[in-house]
Amino acid sequence: MAEQPLPKVRLDKWLWAARFFKTRAQAKAAIEGGKVHIDGQRAKPSKEITIGVEMVIRQGWDEKTVLVETLSEQRRGASEAALLYSETEASIALRAKRAEERKAANQSASFQDHRPSKKERRQIHRFKEQNL
């Protein structure tokens, strides 16, 4: 009886199938931009991944650490795509903490409810010129 080799899937296809990115082109761009790391190393879009691989995916403000549970080259519904990976507990906690920090920072920032006056505009221009 011949032993079956472990299945492998291209990284960009898997990220697309797992619904981290809307298109394979976006997945490829994110990988090439250094937004995806496999086992602490930058990866290439053509890297073949296997089950059990840990990867860090950065999307916007969030950074997710996920473990590959199953492989798929086909994009299916969101409920099926969620079965392809599991996010680590530490990653979930860190994302929640950072979201709270961002929310608190936005609430403490004061925004003006009017356009700058002529005097305020001059001050803004002076400030920008000094800090070039």
C-alpha cells in the first residue's frame, strides 16, 4: 500500500479560499508586501503550505495568528472557510485589547466642529513650514 503524500496548497490560493482576501491578486500583493509571515519568516505567494502551519496575517490595524486546520483551493461560503483555520487565543485577546485602545484614543481626541479661522489657518501654515 503506497503512502499518500501530504497535500499542499499555494499560499495565495489558500488565503483567498479562507476568505482573508477578496481576490487572489490582493492575497498575492499582501504576501509580497510582507503582510503574511509563515513560522516567523516572510513568504512567497507560491509557497506551498501544509496542515499545522502557523502564520501571522496583517490586515489593516489587525494582526491575526492562525493555524492551518485544513487545505482548500476552492473558495466557498464563509462558514466553510472558517473551518480552514483556527485563530490562537493570544491573537484574539491581543486584537481585542488593541481595538479597545484605538477606541479610547479616538474618544479622547478633540475634533473641531468648525473650519479654521483666518488666524488659525496662519498658525497651521506656520507650524507646517517650521516642521518640514
